[in-house]
Amino acid sequence: MTAEKAVTDAYAAYWDVSTRAAGLPRDQGWAVLAPYSEPEHTEQLLERVGKWQRKGIEPWGYVVAHAQSVKVNGSTARLLDCQDASHAAVAKAKTHAVISGTTGSPDVHIAADMQHDPDGRWRLKQLTILETPCSAQRS
């Protein structure tokens, strides 16, 4: 497997587990995210999740990553994604009902910085939502 493919797979796996982790108690969220996210990023995510939980809201649905490029430089990599978040929203935690107007965009331009750790895994270090537009090729 190429490094670029390993980065892309690790990035996609992060999105697969992050919504699930957001619905768990903090210690369980840490355990679920540990193979996919660097500790600093995990802490930031779980802090945001805690704020949402205190407000009685939760993430809902899923996102679809459309990796457009990956540049590997030793133990770091940058992946550019034109993510489809149109199947994701914010919901009321008690009812799981989607809150009107919170559905995501089909073209969210993201830069993901990844770190290759000594255990051989690529983990998400930082996400940045870019202001420049993107358009994913969908089949």
C-alpha cells in the first residue's frame, strides 16, 4: 500500500468513527478516537462535543470524504478533501430530530494534516475548513 493510500484510508476511517465517538461518554470517545486522531485534536473535538451535549444537541448523519490530493512529506501529510456533508446535521439529543437549517453542504473544502506515528498508524492532527470553493467528482 502506498503512503498516499494509507493516509486516505486513515482519513476516511476517522470520519467513520468520529460521529459515533461524539455520542459516547468522554472516556469511551477517547478510546474510539485514539487509533485515528492525535491527542490534541481528540481533546479539541471532545471539548466541542461536551459543549453540544450540555446544550442538548448532537451530530446527526454522516459525511462522505472525497479526497482530492495527498502530499506526503516524511511522517506528515496534507490531504485536501471536498467533503459531502449534505447527509449530516445537528439534532436534538433527546429526540434525535434534525434541527432545521443545520444540514451541511455538499462541497466542504477541507485541509487535513495527518501524522504518521511510531506505531505505524496515520492519525488526524488538524482539520482546517478552507474558504476556497471545491467541487467533488461524484459518480
